[in-house]
Amino acid sequence: MAEIVKKATRESFGLALVEEGKTNPNIVALDSDLAESTKTGFFKDAYPDRFFECGIAEANMMSVAAGLAACGKIPFAASFAMFSTGRAFEQVRNSIGYPHLNVKVVGSHAGISVGEDGATHQCIEDIALMRAIPGMVVLNPADHYEMTAAVHAIVAYDGPCYLRLGRLAVESIYHERDDYHFELGKGITVRDGNDITVVATGLLVQEAAKAADALKSEGISVRVIDIHTIKPIDREILVRAAKETGLLITAEEHSIIGGLGEAVCSVLCEEYPTKVIRIGIQDVFGHSGPAFDLLKEFGLSAENIARTVKQALNR
């Protein structure tokens, strides 16, 4: 069993990028005046000659990243998710996605847990935007260990990727798994169960696991699946869960429109029609407030997941 780690996935990203940079001189990092927040500052300190500060000009940063990729580099272009996917969408689509360049677009401070920064910075549309770009791999790791593995995987993968980072420190769940293996496009069963399945991504994986553990004492067996790669999604694990438990709940710190829930529904309506209940941001904007309070207010807590499971089973 590994060490229990409580870190924000943005910090785990920064540390993993530095580690990769030791053995791969083609890795470069770009940022838009947010290196301390996105943690590309770690890379800047370690390899200052491979770090490019692009200023508050995210669209230009993506174009620079595209040029570096065309020259054989592996650029990680980071900003807040609202800016790297929202403000720079045209450049990500046309300059990176269309020519299928090996750029890793990084969106930090994603979701409602940005907290006091408020609705303008609480990006709840980034997964939907990036999923829509042909050929773009979309990842949303759950903890320190998974983020570290994800960075290693996308360095080895040749093509455009979007990597979602969180601001909030989260306790690791994969320290307890000696057999943990990360593979792009493959989901992971975090808790096994037969009554119902909760499919979660990002920090909602921890909340889903807590809900499953609490419900176990009530005799309710909940399967929890971590979907760290939302595109391409693991169709096999979803269909198997639908066949074996008959009912799915999705949980994500993102709008229910265009995110994990819709990705799961798309798979199941084509392959094994199954009822799916979606937990996420319900087509509203967020607002300023303490992160944990907002998670509870918007129904993204373990308590609400457990309540939703019981309501679904009682139906």
C-alpha cells in the first residue's frame, strides 16, 4: 500500500511534469501569467530554458504551442480551464485539433470547487468543448496517483490531449491499490457492487467511493467506476455494469450537458439501453463561496450521491 497523499491535482501535475522533463528534453511548458497557480512554475524552476511565459494571451499561447509541436517538441500549454478551453477555443480547434498536433492543453481550476473565484472562473463547460474537437483525448484524473500516471501516459501518446486539473486538495484513493494500472481509455472499478453503479470522474470519484462505503452498512452494494478518460470512453466497462447492475448514476463536477453523463448515455443508448441518472451542474452557473459548501449546494457531495442511490433503488 502506497502513502496516503492529499494534494490538489494541479500540484500533482506540476510535479509529474518535472519528473518527465528529466528524461525527455523535448517536453516544454507554456503558461499565460498563471504559472504559480497551474503549477507549471515547478517546471519553470527546474528547466527555465524550456519554459515560455506567454502573458495574458491564451489564444497566442496555443498557436505558439502548435508551432513547437510542429517542430518536434511536446508542449504542455496551461491556463485556467476557462481560458485554455474557452478563450482559446478557436486556436485549440484550428491550430491544434485540425492538424492533430502533439499538444497537451491543460485546464486548471476547473469546476465549481474553484470556490470564491465565482462563476466567471468556475469552468463547467470545458469537457463538453474539448470532447467536441475531433481526435482530442480528454482526461480528468481523480487523485495524485492518477494524475501522475496520466501525465506519463499523455507524454507517451502522440496527439492532442486535454488534461483537467483541480484547485482543491483531495485525498488519494489509489494509495490502497497495489495493482493500480492506468491506461488511456480504460475505466477502473474502485468499489465492486451488484445493486447499482455510480460512474464518476475527477474529485467526484472520492465522493462516490465515500457514498458506497456508507451505503454498505445499510446493505446496499454500490459499484463505483472511475472514468479518468472521458474521450475515448471505456465502452466495455459501462456496458458490463449496465448488464450486471441494471441502473447507472453518473457524477461529475461539470455541467450535465456535454460531459460525462452524456458520454455514458451515448454509449448505452447505442449498445445496451439503460436508465441513467445524472449528477452534475444542472444547467446553471455557479457563484462565489467556499468550495466544500458549493459542492454540497450543487449536489456534488457523497451525501447527495448516497441519497440519489437510495431514491433510485426505491423506485
